[in-house]
Amino acid sequence: MRTDDAYRGWEAETRYRRLPDALIPLDPGGRRLPEVRAALSTLDWEIRPVGPGGGVPDLARGRRPEVAWVLDHPPRGPRQGVGVLTVAADDAEQVLGVEVNLSYGIAYDDDHAHELHFAQTAREVTEDVLGGPPTRLAGPGPRAVWIRPGADVGVMLDEGNVVLQLLRTDRGAEFRRGYPDVWRGSLGADLSRPELSRPVRDWAEAGERLGAALLVLCTQVHAFPGDFTLRLSSAPDPLRSVAAVGNGSHDALRLEAPADHPDLPGSDRFAASGWQHYGGLRQCVVLGALGTGDRPRGPVREAVSLLVDAVRALEVDLADLTYSGEVAVPTGARHLELPQLGLPRAVPEGAAGA
């Protein structure tokens, strides 16, 4: 962490480990600026004010008016990256967290092919430093969050930059201020209360919101790497359901719905839409729906159209429509939350009261 060349020749993992090892014990969130200044100076970090024009050498953060101070870059600051302090909007002396853009230093080492690879490595190292897997995965970002007493810790891939964040969320700081979560993968104990977003008004709006959520899932969950399942079902009759399954090792999205139940309607409509019958399930595969950038938009729109049509073929009333799902990564499975979907979340088994 020092500004000399003592770490020259270290691989990126060792350099990155020094960062959370040094910052997390400082618990910068919730401390006054003089305290944080003194603490960071022990690591040879120099804080300097942002200029009147608001120029901050951290391109990943976008417009962040609450940022009032920036950690200096080489030669007067750490090679580990460019950092900023987040302060309270109503009190510029109240520090809520620290945020370091690692892509200005570590991530360009030869031992990482691209930012996605480095983000995965940084999450793995953070798991080791904090003694366990992240509490929550979320996007857009995508990011892994360790929810802990004091400052929560997050590692995110933000507009192609790998960012480490320590934020005091119990004092109002957020991991992406102005960019609310589209999806979350949460452990049972960390599930949010039922969403209060505006309910969908009609099937057209349901399709629009579903498309936005599914696109982010299809383009970001693979970054962990991971798979996901999104399920739409009738609250009074859960057998009337349809699911979208994304496997990160393929680029196709698999759609599934129960079959072989005589009380289920819509057989002719499923067949007309190209669904096939396999072992008690109706299935349909949408090629090219998983990936990055704009490429999956067309296939995702096709998948949404098929999902909405399937739910309506099952004669599910919009007022009864709920969702559930899972996100599966190497560190375990998590419940899927879609805060902006506008549909009630079916409470998973064992998560009552969450």
C-alpha cells in the first residue's frame, strides 16, 4: 500500500489483497473527515479536494455530487487505484464510505486478460479476506456485496471498471446512488421486504418490465459466473407457471412450463408457438439470449413475448401473477429479487417473514 516500489513484481491478487486488508479495519464509513484523513495517512494516502469544476479522475463513477474528496494518484498516492470518499449530502465532514477504482492500477497487469477476469479474481480474494461468500449479488453492476456490521463491502464491475466499495449503508449511503437495483440474488436472511414498486397496469407494461429485468439477468449473471432461473406463476395455482432458465455455459435461454396435467389449458397455443414436449415439460429454446452488450436484445424480446404468451395461455390473471427464482454461483444459490418488476414475489420455502 505504500507509494514506494516495494510491491514491484507482485501479481495483481497480492496487490489487491493489500487493499481490503488495509482499508476494512479502518471502517471509514461513518467517521468524520479529520479521522479518515488521519487513518488514510498511515497508509500513505493523501486526500486532496476536488477542484471547483468537479473534475475527478475516476471515470467509473459518473456524476456523483456527494463526492467531495479524492484520494491522490501516483506519485503522491497508492498505485492500487484512484479512490474517492463519499460524504453526507447535508454534512461534508461526515464520511459515509470509500470507493476505489482498481482499473487505474492493478487490473492492467499482464496476469489478467480483461476486466471481467479481474473482477472475478477480486471477488474471490474478498471472500477469503472476509471469511465467506458475499451476502448478496446484484445488478446493474454487476456486484457482490458483503453485508456486515459497520461498512458493507462491495466489488463491482461498473462500466468496464472494477471498483471496491466500503459504504455505511445504515447511514443512507447506497452502492449505486441513482442506479437502483434491477435484480438481486440474496440469501434467505437478507431478503428484502415485499417490493413497493408501482404494480403493473396491463400485460403490455408487464412485458416491458419483464424485458428490462431479463435483459440484465442474461447479460450480467454470467459474470460471476452463474446461472439463473426466473419463474412466473399464478398465486392461487402455482402449477400454472412458466420459467426462463439461463445457463452461463451456453448462449441459449431455455423456457419451461409444466405439461401432462389434464387440468392445464393452452396445449394448442403452446404447440402453435413452437414449444416441444419433453418428459413432463413443455420447452422452448431461444438462441443468442445470453451474452454481453446489445447482441441479446432481440432474442430477449423474443423470450419475453413467448413467456407472456405462455402465461396467458395458462389463463393466469394478471392480478394473480407472481414471480420467484434463483441465482446459482460457485459459492451457492440465492433467491432472486426483482425490485422493479412490479409483481409480488412469491415467498420461498423457509423464508417466511423475510
